[in-house]
Amino acid sequence: MTAAGPLAVVSGGTRGIGLALSRRLVRLGHRTVALYRVDEDAARAAAAEHGLIAVRADVAEPGSVRRAAERILAEHGTPHVLVNNAGINIDRPFLDLTASDWQRVLDTNLSGPFHLTQALAPAMLAAGGGSVVNIGATTGIRPRANGVNYAAAKAGLLQLTKCLALELAPTVRVNCLIPGMTETEELITRFRLDDPQRRAAVLSEIPQRRIGSTEDIADALEYLVGPLSGYVTGQKLIVDGGQFMW
Ligand code: NDP
């Protein structure tokens, strides 16, 4: 059963961290639109199981975002919460990175939030309030090798957050939620965490000695979209077990 409260929109909201964020918003009483890119059957199954409204949108394609936004506004109304979560990695050494690897990562992780926020923010402003949360990454602050496209996109997203917070104030708050290592299939594959030795090595670098759960990220989202953060905008909130202390 779907919730009946204010509308929320989560990009990439049908799996991984995005699914946990969508589910939390439903639990908080939000009618929640979860945007998915390709797998319609999987998205519809997740939507049915978790009380979400599945809508197709490729955030890297301005036309796809525009159509989805028009549909959301016409069929479901104005969002009170927008979570720009959709993201991809294509990690390679800089000298091996193709122009397409660069562009796809920038289009999804940085231009995606631009297109989606620009499509929905006018209605949010007109409705008189709301909260935008951009999902960043620690590499957007702390450089790492072999992922310059992802790091540049997430660094850009952090600055986009701050500039938007200025422009949309005082009506809409905009913050950046930055997960550390968070247990998703994508992370396990990318960092080979199903190898116990590799996992132990990673844990030794995290003061809290565990990989974050998607619920840890949902807890922080609950704060950023709720009344307890009513005076917080243009900020980053890092949820990483103390791994990087900026
Ligand atoms: P997953 O790979 O598990 O999920 C990514 C999600 O993004 C999927 O729902 C996917 O949709 C969606 N997506 C990808 N490209 C597009 C696109 N062009 N248009 C619309 N949706 C798209 O990743 P995570 O859950 O691990 O990551 C979620 C976010 O958290 C990302 O922004 C990531 O950078 C960030 N993050 C994750 C960390 C981690 O440890 N897991 C650490 C730091 C940041 P579909 O299924 O349809 O492809």
C-alpha cells in the first residue's frame, strides 16, 4: 500500500542505497516516486513490494527527465522531497579513460541532478517549501587514483549543492549526503569485498570497524528531509564510520 503524505522523488530509487532511501520515505509517510532507468520488471516488482510509484527516467538524458517530471507533476503533484541518488562508476586509470567513460559518468552523476532539480524546483518553489538531497561520495572531497571522472562529478555535485542552496533559499533547502563505504552489490563487486582478506583490510581503515548499511544512509536522509534540520542548508553530511574526517 502506498503512503498518503507529501510527495518524494528518488532517482535510482528501486535498488541499492536508493531503494533504502525510498523505503524510508514511505515509512515516514511520503508518497514516493522511485525513478528507474532500464529494468521495468524489476522496478515494478520493487514498487509493488515496497509501496513505491515506479516511473522511468534516464537522468543522463534531458528529454527523459523532462518527460518524467511532466508525468510526476501531472499525475502525482509537486514533490516536497527530491533525492538525487542515481549514480555510476566507470573506474580506470586516467590514461585509459575514454571520452565516453568520462562523459557517461559526468552525465549521470552531475548533469542528472542538474536536469532533475531544474525540472522540479519551480513547482517546489511555487508550493512554498521542500528539501533537495544530493547523494555525493567521499572521493568528491578526497582524491583517489583511477576514478577521476567519478571524483570530478561528485566534487561538482557538492559545489552545485551549495550554489543551489543559495539560489533556492529561503524556500527550498539543498544538502549533500555523502555515504562512505555502504554495503550494496555494486560496492561488494567494485571493492571485491566477498574476499574475507580484502574485507578485513578495508575494515581496518574504518574506525567503526564495519561497512555502512543502507539504513545508516537512510537515517541521515531522515534527518535532512525532516524538521530537525530546518535551519540546515548548503551543507554536507558525511556518513562513513569516521573513515575520513573532514
Ligand atoms: P547501485 O549501482 O546499487 O545503484 C545505482 C542506481 O542508480 C540504480 O538504481 C540505477 O538504476 C541508477 N542509475 C544509474 N544510472 C542512471 C541513469 N542514467 N538514470 C537513472 N538512474 C540511473 O549504486 P549504490 O546504491 O551503491 O549508489 C547509489 C548512490 O550512492 C550513487 O550516487 C553512488 O555514487 C553513491 N555512493 C555509493 C557508495 C557505496 O558505497 N555504495 C559510496 C558513496 C557514494 P538502474 O537499476 O535502473 O540502472
